[in-house]
Amino acid sequence: MAEKDDPFISVIRLSIVAVIVVLSFWALFAIVNNESGGSAAADGAAGGTVSASVKLTEFSITGDLTIPTGDVDLTAMNVGGVDHDLTIRGGAATPLISAGQSDVLQLRNLQPGTFEVFCSVPGHEAAGMAATITVAEGAVVAGGDAGVAEPDWEALDKAMTDSIMAFPADTAGLGNEPLEPTILADGTKEFELTAEIVDWEVEPGRVVQAWTYNGIVPGPAIKLDLGDKVRIILHNKLPMGTDVHWHGVDTPNNMDGVAPLTQPLIKSGEDFIYEFVADAPAVGMYHAHHHGQMQVTNGLFAIFQIGEMPIPYGQTIGGVTIPSNLKVVDEIPMVLNDAGVIGYSINGKSFPATQPYVINKGDWIVATYYNEGLQIHPMHLHQFGQLIFAKDGFPLDNPYWADTINVAPGERYSVLIHAEDAGAWVWHCHILTHVEREEGMFGMVTAIIVQDN
Ligand SMILES: [Cu+2]
């Protein structure tokens, strides 16, 4: 009886458990080190050292996920477009590996079991860069030569061709739909937002659990006139707390949406009302601030516009005179994301599910980029220049032309495009691993279809 409650005995038990956990971990990795660090390699071990490899890319870890017991040199090849590493959960890690480079983890005296590996760059594990490696007696590694096998060139040709021919593909759900206000007695425009997790088809057949405002990604577009009084009711049906930050929008401090600094956290099941006056023009966004690395990337983002950005009518810029009577025939939002369950996408969709824009030869259109992701995206439109006339909702005194606009996280660019030539013109991020993979074209690609009149 006394034994039951004896704290000393409990401590001993706890210590034994801790020792067993540590010992079993070390049995799995007697020595884990990386190449540059050197290691007490088990020279002369029966069978020698086996080479295996895994590929790191946005955002997955693939390759030899079953390796034999004993000594294994595990090469981590970064075949993606940005830096990654290979980290063993609770164990060693490679240094950060640049795109196109490799590093080796020397695994020694491996015993049967499993261990988890992931990329420790913030956001990458959540985006899919995690895998379980199984250590099994006598497992045969496919390549055995750092995994360099002759690619199936014909299959690669076909995959790319097929993926492009699938454009445009129908998927369920459309983001950025305008949200209509209720006009209150004093003229206030009242909007209602519900934050909830719903099924969202990012690309044909790939349905994810998206974190949404009103069930769509991006959330509904809110457009206001200068001087409007605004009241936005947020219903939180997420499993955790949230808040809403009005990015690039002038608000009183207590409406800035940064819990717990400027407001209490809106807990699961609670509501919160944001109220302010739209007293300055904005090309803004609204998104969660609380755990933004998860909530935003998973879909809690949308457009918030106040007034219009002045187009430089009549100005001559780079030798091109912008007609003073030009009519903008289409306003195209390009909301970019690259992480979470949504992944590389334009307006919540991955190619071939992205929306093509059909216009007529000679048309002028306005496009606005909004980067809600974690990476930069140099947005390139084939054939036509893009006249940047506003940055982050600030009209530029000296608009300028570019055909590739590097949009960093949080940035917005407003551009004017003159579609002078007929044809299907591709429009895409120019970090090529954001748009192409072995399975073909995907991600941040769409097109302007310019019809001959
Ligand atoms: Cu990109």
C-alpha cells in the first residue's frame, strides 16, 4: 500500500522508462552523423555500407523509404526549387541544401524499426515534406547508387503534354466571389463571414480540407467605396481560435485583428464584430493573423478593396501612350498561395483547374497580384508588357513596364495589360518548380485567351 504512493519509487519507475526510451532510440541510430562532420563509421561491418537516397521537393519527400539494417549512407537530393533539409525526428539533420544540391546522412548500425524524417524549414513539413523510413532486415534499395536511374523520357514527354491538354479543367468551387452587404439604417455596410473547414477541390480529384471564409478559397471579395461605414461579423466555426487582420487597410488599432494584442482571441464557436470607416483607398487583403502560418496557408485569405486605383490615362510611359478614353474590360485578381493544404495555386486552384481569361484583341485589362503565400513568385505574362501603376494600394507617380513582376509575400501589384495579339498566352510564376513537376504542369499557371476580332 505504501509502495503505491511512494514518490521515490515513482521517480525510479519514470527514470527506468526514460532510460528504455533513450536506449531504444540509440539502438535504432547507434551513430547518426552527416558526411562533413565525419563519424566513427562501422568499417568492416558485414555487407558494407549501402547507399540509399531520398528526393526533397515542394512539398514531398520520396525515394528509398525502406532501407536495410546495418550501415546506410542516405543521400538527400534537393530536386526542388528552394532550400530544404532532411531532419530525422529527434535526431540528426543535414545542413540546409540548396536547390540541385545533395547531402549525406551516415546512418550506422540500424536496427529494424521506423523513423520519421521531415524538412525543418518553417511550413515545409506542414505542406507535405514528411515521410516515414522503414528499416527492415535484408531490404533492397532500388538504385543502390544514390538513386540515379535513367528517367523514362517518353513518359515525361507524355505527362507534360497530357497535363497541359487538360487545361482548363472543371473543379467544384470558385473563390473571390463578391460579398454583398446588408445596408443598415444608418447606411453602414454589414458583411457576414463564417470561418469554417470545408472540402475544397484544388485540382481535378484533389480535394483538401480547406480553412475558408464562407466556404470558398480565396474567401469572398469585399469591395467598398471610400467613406463607407463597415461592420463585419465573423462567426468562428473553426476548431480553434482565430482573428481577422485587414492587411493594407487603415483601421483603428482595436480593429487591426491581432489577438491577443488588439482584441481577444475569437475562440471556436464565438463571434466578433469588426467596425471601421473605409477612409483611405486600399488594395488590401483580409486574412487570419492568429497561427497565420497554418490558417492563412490553408485558405483563410481574401481580397479587400476600397475605392479604385487611378489608371494613368493619357500618360506616355516608356514610349507608350495610355489612351485617355481606354475602357478596362476585365479586372482579374491573382491571389497567390504556395503552402498549406492549398499549395501552389492561383485563386485557390492549381493548374489545370486555374481559370483562363478570355478577352478580345485590343482589350485593356487590369490585373492585381496578391501574395498570400510564404514565397516570392515572379509572375510572368507571355507576349504583353504589364504596366505597374500601383503597389500595395499606393498609386505610383512613375508607373513602369515589366513582363515579370516579383511578388513577395504580403505584396500587391496593380497592373494594366493591353492584349494586342491574338492567341493563347501563358501566364505563370517563373520559378519553374512552382509550375512543373515530373507529373506535368501544375500549380501557378493560367492563360489569357485573346480572340481575333
Ligand atoms: Cu512561384
